[in-house]
Amino acid sequence: MTQQTGNDSLTETTTPPTTPVTVKKPPFCENCHTDAEKTGLEETAMAAVREHAFAVNLIGVSEMLPRTSQLLFINVTTAENHTHCIELTIKGWRVASNRNDCMNGDFRQLSIHTKYFETLHALLTEISPEYRQRFGGELITKLSAVAVEQEKKSQNTE
């Protein structure tokens, strides 16, 4: 939204306020798994956000796009400052768009917008070389810490 001052010149550009989409939960049914699926999908997304946050510039569940028991979207800004809207369904993870909070992919890049990945890690590994570097570096750091800890334990038991 742009705001104008009295002299008709543009002075400030602001983002309009956003309202999260709220999906009504259906009543619990013993024969259906709607609540369990929703919880599982959201838990998977939140765990993935926490797990991969160190290796990207920005990551979070979209508050603007629909969130149902079978579909939700995550916004990611990679270390290279490329934005992506990632779709999570029971099929897996998919790049929905090269813009945050957008479900419309680029028809010129069908290969990436139609490919499903089993994990967010696999998807990020494919689209971000810097993610691979950061993730590998963090893995080496953690493995080194484990090796040091095991070395200390073995010295204490001798």
C-alpha cells in the first residue's frame, strides 16, 4: 500500500496488514483421522523449520496461504537470498513458487516446480549450494564434538 502526503508525492511504501487464513476444524470423528493428519503435517513442518533454520536466512510457515490437514506452505529465503514458497503435502515437499506466500510456480521452471522431495533437506540441497555448505559444516562440527566427548569418556575409564 502506498501512502501519499498532501503534496501528492509518494513518501512511504508499506505492506498491507495480513490476516492468517483460518481453517475450521471438523468435529472429531473416531472413524476419520483428520485431527491426526493435521497435527502430523503441522508437526512435520514445524520440526523441519526448527531443524533447517541455521542453514537458511529465513524460514517459517506461511500465515497467508491455506493450511489444512493435507496441505501447508513454508516460506524460505536461502543463504543466496532466493525466496521460495514450499508446499508440504502427503506426497512430500515441492517448490510451489519462487516468491514467498505464492502458490503459482514459474512455468519456465517446470522441472523444479513439479518435483516432489521426501524431505525438506533433500529439497534445500537441490536448490541451494550454500545450504549444502552450511549443513555440511554444522554436521562436521557436531561430529567433532561427539568425537571429543567420546575421547574424554575413554580417557576417564582407563
